[in-house]
Amino acid sequence: MIETTVSKGDTFNDFNFVIEAPTAVYLQNAKWRLFLDYYSIRGEGQGYVLFISQNIDKGKFVR
């Protein structure tokens, strides 16, 4: 799997794919989960992809 990061200030035009429906949730283990729907990608990687952050204030989520 290729590591991908989404950082504060990024716009969705910065990437070579189209996403929609960003959804973030906070779980009890002190980590944020960000789900992005990669609807423009066919085959592997299609659908919702999980990114994780331990500090939402930094705005960096890692796949």
C-alpha cells in the first residue's frame, strides 16, 4: 500500500483523483478516523478509504 497523507490546507484539486463525502469520527483510543470516498478510481482503492490522525489540530491524516 502506498502511504498517502491529507494535510490541513490541501484542496481536493491537489490530488490526481476525485473524492467526496469526507467523514471524520473520534474514537475512544484518542485517534481520529477520516473516511474519504474515492469514487473516481476503478478497481483497487475504490470506495471509502480510511485515514488516521492522533491530533486533529495538526490536520494531518495518514493512510
